[in-house]
Amino acid sequence: MAYLTLKNVNKIYPNGFHAVHDFNMEAEKGEFIVFVGPSGCGKSTTLRMIAGLEDISKGEFLIDGEVANTWSPRDREVAMVFQSYALYPNMSVYDNLAFGLSLQGVDEDVIDERVQKTARLLGLTDYLDRMPRALSGGQRQRVAVGRSIIRKVGIFLMDEPLSNLDAKQRVTMRSEITQIHRETGATTIYVTHDQTEAMTMADRIVIMKDGYVQQVGTPKEVYFNPCNMFVAGFIGEPPMNFVRRRVENGCIRIGGDVLDVAWKLGDRAAEYEGREIVLGFRPEAVEMNGSDGAYTLCGNVELTEMLGDSANVYVDMDGEKVILKVTPHEMPRMDEDVRFHIPKGSIYLFDAVTETVI
Ligand code: ATP
């Protein structure tokens, strides 16, 4: 049985705004689940319903098989880290970590043992006597994480905990949080709008848009088998290229090139004949040097971006703009006419109306 279950969970705010629609998900004990999606898609609302900070308007939330809709946050045994980590400014790191346990009347010796252990886990041992103002942003965020994990909880909820940190600190904290998760084994739900954080940290990702779950899957599943254009475009950097064309005789035409799509449409080829479809391919899937069975396309290089380990190449194909991600030594010159290939296995087709994968 799953540890956490959300069954058709909805949130309708008192002003009538329907923020979350029929959210369904199961999380196994110890799983690391990431909710990802653009601003306003309902990630925090769902997290707050799990925490017990927000009522569930419709649907069921179960913990270990028991309906927990009306349980208090305390009974749910959750710990939460927010974007803004308000530490107590007049207390040392040690006291910030110890405070919650002191309130619960936990024994001094036990508190000390847990503070020391948490500090070791988070690399804060040398900072226990410091006041928060004498810490860097990353160190402060670590204290905030420490304050949550020092209580032994089954469910760990994090709402954009890294968004106040700079890019370098974010990368460090990302791996630290993954490490802490491995050591504590708490079922974790982590909210972010950053697809890189989602891909690198999650066991499974829940991708949301406009209050609806679009897809739930492992990072590999959502990258290689996106269910629709939104997921395909949201996961991956630079995003997947989309080219909209009408199917004629089982083919689409891009510039001077004719691509056979009938094999990919399979049984549905007749259904799509004469209709528009969207061809999708990832920038990193292209090959500048041809190979058997690859689709070939031509275009003119408008812009190149050298990134060191790779290069982004912006290509204009008769008015259709696409991005290619190539190795630095494959990088063409500006204004050069290029031919590039897409391996057949890297081709995606989407219904132009429903935007779902074909
Ligand atoms: P962000 O990444 O910007 O934090 P999010 O995906 O977490 O976004 P939510 O904070 O869950 O989004 O908000 C979802 C939607 O619900 C938004 O359109 C928001 O304006 C709306 N909303 C949030 N709180 C309330 C409220 N108390 N009353 C009415 N609408 C609300």
C-alpha cells in the first residue's frame, strides 16, 4: 500500500477560484516526489493541503491507508521548509535547531544529541555558536532544513527551499538535500518551478499546469515519453523544438525537405491525412553528421552560443526557428547553411489540436 495517497483532490478557494483539479498521486514510503510547473499552477496549494495548512475542498488524502483530510498538521507528522527561512534572529544556530524540541519538552540530553547529529549531517558543527546574521544564505537555509529534520517525522515537505540562494549554492544544496533524504528516509515532497531541480532530485516528478496534473513519472519517463507538448516543452533545456505541418500523402514538408511520418502514425495515418500535426525533436538529439535512417533538415544559422561543454545553434528553416545543441567542435559559423539529422527514434509527433502525443 502507498504511504501517501491523493484521490481526486480539489482546492476551491473561498473566492471561488478552482486552484487544483482532481489531483491523483500515490507516494511510497521514502520516495522523493517533486511537484514542478510554472508559477500559479497549484504546486504550493497542493503541498499545503498535504501539510494540513489548507482545507481539501473535495477528494481524499490518506496517510498509510487512513483518511487524513481533517487531521491537524501535528497529527500528520510533517515537517515543512519554506522559501523564506525565518530563523530566530536572537538565537544561536544551536538554539534555532533545539527550539522546537525544547517546546515539546524533550530531554536536554536527547536535544543535544539530536542537535549535534543534525549539525554533522548539514556541515553546521562549526557554526553552532553563531547568530543567523553571521551566516551566508546557504548556511541559513541549512539551519532551516536542520530545524525541520531534527524532529523525527515521516513526511518532509519543502516549498522552493532553494529559491533565495545563488546558482552555485543551489547546486550544492541540491545534492545535500538528496543526501539528507537518503539518510533520513523520510517521504519527501518538494515543490519547485525549476525543471533541473526536479530532474536531478526526484524519484518521481509530478508535472502540473493550470491546476491539472499533466504527467507523473520518473525523470527518465517524463523526458523520453512525455504525454503531451506541455511536458515535452517543460522538461529539457533548451526546450524541445516543435514544427507544425499538414500531413500530405503520409509526409510533411519543411523547407525543401519531405519527411515521411506515416510509419510513426502507424494505424492512425489515415486519421491524420490532411490534418495538422506537430513534429517534436530535442535540440540535443540532432546529429550534424548524417546516419542511416535519420531525418535530414536544412537551415541557416542565425546565432550560436558557445557554452563550453556544448553549443546552442539557432537555425532558421524557411521561417521556422529551431535550436540545436551540438558539441563545441561541431559548432557551425554564423550565417552558414547547415544540414542536420534527427535519428528516427528521437522523433515525436503530437496532435495539433489536443497537443497529446500520437
Ligand atoms: P508559485 O510557483 O508562484 O508559488 P504555485 O504553483 O505554487 O505557484 P499556488 O500558490 O498553489 O501556485 O497558487 C495556485 C493558484 O491559486 C494561483 O492562481 C493563485 O493565485 C491562487 N491562490 C493561491 N492562494 C489563494 C487564495 N488564498 N485565494 C484565492 N486564490 C489563491
